[in-house]
Amino acid sequence: MSLLQGLRVLVTAGPTYEDIDPARFIGNRSSGKMGFALADQAAKLGAEVVLVAGPVNLTTPENVTRIDVRSAAQMYDAVMASLPADFYIGAAAVADFRPARYASIKIKKQDEDDGLTLELEQTQDILKSVANAEMRPSLVCGFAAETHEVETYAQGKLDRKNLDLIAANRVGIENSGFESDNNTIYVFTRGLDGKQQFGPASKYDVARSLLEYMAQLQSQRQG
């Protein structure tokens, strides 16, 4: 029997785009590769997999149900509609803020020296919402992409959002994080001291190691 046979795994991947006007948006550099690797490996391990993907140009993994979205609000709706699940892995780099008002026509420069001030509002916190949902998955895993103080920020997010575990990685360095085919993650688990390190390795190998670790946690909690 495959390691995740009989389990439903819900994964988010990629960025979200928060539209300013028909020509411009707020986005980030997430490629979606880590989330797609997780969906691919979960399916290979026998799980029923739903992948909610932001705007990325990646091929849907085999035996994975894909839902394409653009904004944080659309991703929130798709995720909540896809519950229940046994594992939730929030690998998407969801925008924390969006423009408070959308301009229906392209905003034009009035003068060469004029700037533009945007009022931003917070987006819905998908990860925290899943972790506190009535149909909460048995394991909720978040991701923390940080440029510095990775461990401090990751552990703070683990507690603040009521997660079971969090995978933290450095961005802005070679062979890790956004756009790279490789990654190194440090996994912090609620109730356990220390951290697990997976990588440096391909994102597919890192994804498999994380899923195997989650299956081990699930087995320990049930046994």
C-alpha cells in the first residue's frame, strides 16, 4: 500500500496577483515549483490531491486535480470549498495586501513628476483560516519564505497561526527559494524541539521528504 493511500491532500502553489487596474497588479516572484512538486509527489505516494494554483506556467502533475486562481480572495474561496482534507500544505506565496480600490480603467500619469499613492488593505489569511476551520485537516503545514532570521519568524508563524508544522526557507540566495529548481527547508513542528532539515536537493526530493515526515507524524498521532 502506498504511503498516502486513502488520504486527501490539499496544496496551494504560486503567487497571487492583486489587481490595481486592468494593466497593473501587485505580485511576487513565486514560481509555484515547490507547491507543484508537493502535489506531484503526494499523488505518486497514493494520495487524492487537489492543487490550488496561482498564475504560473507549469504543467499539471499527473493524477492531480488543479484549480487555477488569480487573487488571494479567489484562492481563499477555492481552498475553503476544497475542504475537508487530511493534509493541507500552504506552499503558495499569497499576497498579504491588495489595493483597497480597483481602478476600472488604466491609471494615467498626470505629470512627469507626479507619484502614485496606493491604499492597501489586508487579504484574508488562508493559512490561519484553514488551521481554525470547522473541517480542519489533521495536519496543517505552512511555508515561511524569509530573507533573514528564518527560525525566529518561522516559529512565530507556527504558533500565531495554529499550525502543526511549518517549512521555512531562505529566499534571495542561490539554489534556494523562488524560481530555483532546488531548495532547502527547515521544518519546525508543534510540540517538538529542534528542526528537521530537508535538502539541499531538488524540490521534488525535498517535497517527498516533507510528505514522508508528515505521514510519520500522522502515524504517531494515531498510534
